[in-house]
Amino acid sequence: MSVFGSRWVHAPGHVRELPGDAGLPEGFRAAGAAAGLKPSGDPDVGLLVCDGEQPSSAAVFTSSSTAAAPVLVTRERCRLGSLRAVLANSGCANAATGSRGLDDAAKTQGAAAAAAGVSEAEVALASTGAISHYLPVDAVVKGILQARGELRREGDRDFQAAIQTTDRFEKRANLEVELSSGPVRLCAQCKGAGMISPRFATMLCFVETDARLGAETAQLLLGTCVARSFDRVSVDGQLSTNDTAILMASGSSGVRVAADSEDELRLGEALDALLRGLAVMLVADGEGAQRVARVLVRGGGQERVESVARAVANSPLVKAALHGGDPNWGRIVQAAGGALPGPDPLAIDVWIEDRQVCSAGAALPYEEAELARAVSGLEVEYELALPGEGAVTEVFFSDLSADYVALNAHYTT
């Protein structure tokens, strides 16, 4: 699946998507191993190593107050600007596991550091899976040892497989980015399908580039692009305990990206497109999802438009209508009104696929059959205008299906 497969994600002119077998950028190796954490026997322990002489990195984590042990250990023990390795596992979130969870995470961090030949402070941890289960440390260490012997530049597909849980397809991309000093590579592996909400998504995302950039530049680029991508998606409105996004730069291309330069802007545009594409993939792969929608809200006051966009995206009524291809825009108005309660009528305008159906809070005539056809596609756009000007926001969200309920009713059984 192309990272630019959605109409809402556009490739900048200086960016070219590479085939899936292009491998990692220069200075990176990865591998995935099956250690028995997943009952399916699929890969579940991934190791990613940066061999660059002057690497830099950046990281963004969940804002949850019940953050998982790997998030806590990475935030507290790692030099986040100079990471050289990532140990990731699926099949166990190591969340809500108390002091034992922290100890278990630290043990696997030490094993990964020894395997990668780096210090513990240079190894980030990431886990995904069911909450409250203790991490099987011996199995993870076994997976680390196996992965160490299989590290290679072409190992990104195996690493991708090791981080997936309920994902129906891989979310992986390889890009070539033309900068003034020469071409650089951007590569990413991402997972996520459920427990996805704005303010970050239940996801793990790892981005590699062979460009040379400072840690402050890396953090600025990652933070800005996450705000326009993974902060803009919702499957079920639920905030995860394990969200982690990491950018690592090996510098192995020799192409330097200086702060506040034209190349920083061009690399940022490429990273922004990459992460937005992956974010839309997350929504499209929402557990049981069949359709993706974008709600665009404009008007006065950023907090107001943000509240309305999230209310619409997380409304089970709106999401159910999306699933059924039902142009029931009354549910959109209801969600918006609930987000902005007050005694005065809300003069809201509503468009569905560029067809205006509501003006200043009152219905407009429209052809029902035409509107039903408009919402029958795989991607649907809703636009809302509130009184006032100056603020705009967007949220991507998926439909709500019986399959979502069935999967999550028996997630651990």
C-alpha cells in the first residue's frame, strides 16, 4: 500500500516513494524474531540498530498518566537525543505492571544494549499488546539473541512484522528526498489499528534517515509532524499507555541538514507527508473499519473548532452512519452541539463531500440519492463552519462496525 494512497496525503515534488524492498537507509540494520510472545508464532521481538558515527534522535511518547513501563524507562534512563538502538516487542504491553514491569523493562534494555554493542542509555524500548500482563523476560532475551544474528539493512520488513498486533496490513514506507546537498532517505515502520485517539494514537512508529542533523532539529521536526499526523486520528477515542514515535538519523549519507535552512524545510515536508500517510493508514486499518473520514472544522477560536472536530470524530452515531454509508448529517449537528453547549442556537454550516446540507443551523434542500452515493466511497469528507474566523482543524477517523465490537469483546480471550 502506498503511503500516498489517500486523497488527503500528497507527495512533495522533491520526494519519491521507493519500492518496499529498498531496505533501510545507510547506517541502519534491523531484524525481527519469533520468541513466543504471540500465540500465533509470528515475529514478536524486533531490534533496530543505528551504526552511524554521529547519530541523533528524537522521541515523542503517550501523554497518558498510566504510561507503560517501556515508556517510563525510556523517558527516564535514555539519552533521547542520541539513541542508537530500539528494542520493540508485540504480544505484551508491559503496562500496569508496577515495579516488576520497570525491572523487566530494564533487564531487556540491558540485553539489547549488549546485543547491539551500545550503552543502555542509547537503547529505547517499545512494547504493544494486552495491558496488565507481565513481560516474559527470558523469551524476549531469546528473541534479542536471535535478532542480533539476523541484523541487516533489508531487515525492515521483519522488524515491521515483529511490532504488529491486530494490524491487517503493514504500515511501512521508503522515501528518497532530494535536498540541495544531495539525496537522503527516509524510512518508517508503524503499527496500530485499535485504541487510537487524537492526542496521539495507540501506535508505535520508528523513522530512520541517513541525513545528518542535530538532536534539536530532529525533535523539532518530529514534534511538529506528529502534531499534524498521529495527533489527528481516531478509531475509538481511546488513549493508549504505550504510544511511542522515534526518529533516528545516522548521518551516513554525509548530507547535513542545518537548522533553519531550506533543507530543514524540505526534509520536514517529506517527514510530514510520510507521517500523515501512515496516520491515515492507521485509521483505514482500524479494527473492523471499512471507511475513513476526515472532518474539517473552521471558525472562531481554536479550542472551539478542536472540540467540535473531536466530538464528531468520536461520536458512535456518526461513526455508525459512516459505516452504513448513511448521509445522516443530523448526527454531525448533534455532536457539534454537544461539544459547545449553551443557551443560544449554534449557527453551523455543514457540507458532505462539497454538498452543503445545512446553513446557519437550518437544513437545505438536497437530493438524498445523490448524497447517499457521495458517502458510499472508501473516503468521506465532512466540513463544518462555526461562527467566526481564524481557526481551523482536522481529524481523520474510521467507521464503527460489528467487527470492531466482536474483536474487542474477546481481545484477551
